Amino acid sequence: MGPYDFKPRSRDGLGIDWPYTYDDLAPYYDKVEALIGVFGSNEGLENTPNSPPGILLSPPRPRAYELLIKNASAKLQVPVIPSHLAILTQALDAKKVSALLHPNDPRAAGTLTDAMRNRLPCIWATPCGRGCAIRANYQSTTVHLPPALASGNLDIVTDAMVREVIVAPNGKATGVHYIDKKTGQEVQARARVVVLAASGCESARILLNSKSGLFPDGLANSSGKVGRYLMDTVGSDLSGQIPALEGCPAYNEDGVSGMHLYTPWWLYQQQLSGKLDFPRGYHIEIGGGREMPGVGTFEDLDDLTGGGYGKKLKEDARRYYGSFVGFSGRGEMIPNEDSYCEVDPDKKDAWGIPVLRFHFKWSRHEEKQAAHMQKTFAEIIDAMGGKVLGKPQLDGKKAIAPGGSIIHEVGTTSMGADPKQSVLNQYCQAWDVKNLFVTDGGPFVSNADKNPTLTIMANAWRSCEYLLGAMKKGEL
Ligand code: SF4
């Protein structure tokens, strides 16, 4: 996220400002990027911050369809730049990065160095979404957990379904109550500090289910804000077929299975001068090329050719394979009073724990943004000399993907500067319970178009530094 994304209300009067600024979080973005390994480039674009020199890994070369999209977008003044993905395009300098992250702790630096050396650079060959056997892409199971386990300070309890946070009569959290999913047994885990990181919504569910005499409306909920300000990302897709890419000879399209190029939001100035009919922006994720064919490939083919059989189907497949491109807009949703979750009074899960029920409403802001996405995608496909598959949907209500489908759910345990208006302070510490923290996407009070994982990690790192400092001072 960039400087604007932390102060949205101050900029356009909508939504909620974060209780800190971009500058407060920037050092933690740098640390996370150094730790997990992110490829990309520094382009100096508005509200798309550069990383310090030496942090980003070199990006992979664009593929043919990506270059065509870049050229066509340039005619429309739409920037297309190397994407930022957490995949190693080169080996990390394990010793240097570990020393940078743990300057005063040689033992931690050594443990991290060993773990980092087990990660190899990408071999451009396999679907990243299924997990990466050589640990080139970022996954918590291969990047965070191995060094934490090697430190000797981590126990992992699996199949533990947390029902509630336990609270002592003095109002402090003393641990969690969970159900062992294998045996059905009720178990308590005791703790000096409880950190919930169960994902936005699930952490809210645990808090709302942690009712007691002291906290009859759920834990950390004196503001009534637990479950509120639920956000997802605005999504809308459009595909096209590009005759220039038809009938290409077989060639090697080496690359990661994600995009090598993308478009960050580029219309800040037009928005400022009132030329757009919606606030906030979106980025564009692009896809296409000779990826592994799936059912969707044949649906696209059928749409184009009217269907085929036998020899004709084979000829069509050879001709059109690799000539499809796809655009996915990912935009900012502004939190609203109608989008929230609460505990369902009637329904329970398989372990007898009450589930959440959801209320969700897009506003006109998001719908207009989705319509703008469709118009832009159609213009780019047209500038490529291509055909839009189907029709661009200019009715925003129909263009927008259903809430929850982009699975960027954030909010529901909002952070803020005012205990009456938020659940957590700026360090993700519950206002009502000093030794309780929430460090997933729940603390977000805005959901900028940038995908949330990096911000979740940077914010969690900042909160954990505060937590450790407070423990050392004996405050927790
Ligand atoms: S393409 Fe993806 S899964 Fe394959 S090695 Fe590279 S990062 Fe790992």
C-alpha cells in the first residue's frame, strides 16, 4: 500500500483513516520483502512506493502476450510494469538478509540463514498455486515455520479448533479453549499473551463467541465494532481473443504461473480533478498465453468457433491455443455500515461452535468502479486488435463479482485511535484486554486495491515488535 491508502478519509472524506501512516509501516514492508523474497521493479509511480535498493529481486522477462498487452495499453496511457510476486528469481543472499533482519541476535540470524538456504530459485516449470516443492515461492509452511521450529521456541498444535479466548476475573486473557478435532476433547492452552491470527472474520468469530459475565457482548467488543467494516476486494473480469497470437509455433514460454506484468492504478490525477464518477482505484492482473489448458480453454474455444468435433476441434485447438488473454480488475472497497458479520443465533459447526452469518452490500462507488474496469479491459483488447469474448458489462451491478468471491476478506476487528470506535489500537492490541492481539487482516480499516498479504505481514511484524518490547518491560 502507499501513503494515500492509509489516509483515505483525509483524502476524499470517505471510509476510515488508519491510526498510523505509510512511513510508520514502510520499514516493515522492507523487512518482509527481504525475508520472503519478492521480484519486481521500482517505477516511481504515484502511490505505488519503491522498495529500497537491493530489496527486490529481478523480475522475469515478459512473455509475448504480456508485451502485446503492454504495447496496446501504452496507446491508452495505461501503464504496464513488472508485477511484484513473492517468488525467488534468484537465490537469496541468506547471510546478508539474516544479518539485516536480526542485527543483534547472531543465533536467530544463524537459524534464519540455514532455513533460507533451503530455498532454491524458480525453475519456471510448475503450477505455483499447488505449492512449490523447491520452496521458490513464498508459503508460510516453507518460509516462516521452519526457522521458527528450529529456534526450539515453537509448538504447533494441529487439528485444534479454537472456540474462545479464556479470560480471568481480572479481565486478562489466560489462553484459549479449543476442541481437538481428532478426539472431540475439550482442551485449554494457557498463555501469557494471546495473539489471534485466524484470518479476518474467523478472529472476529472467536471474539464474539468469547462471551462471559465480564464481556457479555463478546471479548474486546465494548465499542460494538467486532464484526463491523467487513470488506472484500472489488472484482471484475473480461477476456479477449487476439488474432495476432493465433497459430504460433510451439515455443517455450518459461515463467512463473502468475503474471510477469501488471497495471497499478494510474488515474489518481483524473480522479482528483473530478473526471471519474467513483472514488479509489483498481489494479489490473493479466493472464493468457500457453498455460496448461483447462475446461475454461475449451469454453473459450466454443464461444469463438461455435463448437467443434474431431479433426476440426483439433485444428481449432492448435490455431487458437495461446491466443486468449484475460483481465482481472482488483479494486478498493470502502467500508460501509451494511457489510458485517455476526454470530448466527441458530447455526453451529461440526464442533458445536456457533458460526458467523454475513451481511454484505456493495455501494455505488464499487459498482461504478467495476463498470470502469469493463470499459478499460474492452479498450485494451480492442487496441490489441482482438475480440472481446462475450460483452463488456457496463452495468456495474452486473459487472461486479459477488462479495466474498475475491477472498480478500479484511476488517471486522478494526484498529483505530479511539477505543469507542475501534477494537484494537495501532499495535493491534485490544483496547479492552491488554494481553490480547489480533494480527491478521481483521485490523484493516480500508482495503486498498493492492492485495492484502504483504500489509498483513508488515502490520503483524510491527505489532509483534511492540508486543515483545512490552513483554520485556514487564507490561504484559
Ligand atoms: S514455477 Fe512456481 S512452483 Fe514452479 S519452481 Fe517456480 S515458484 Fe516453484
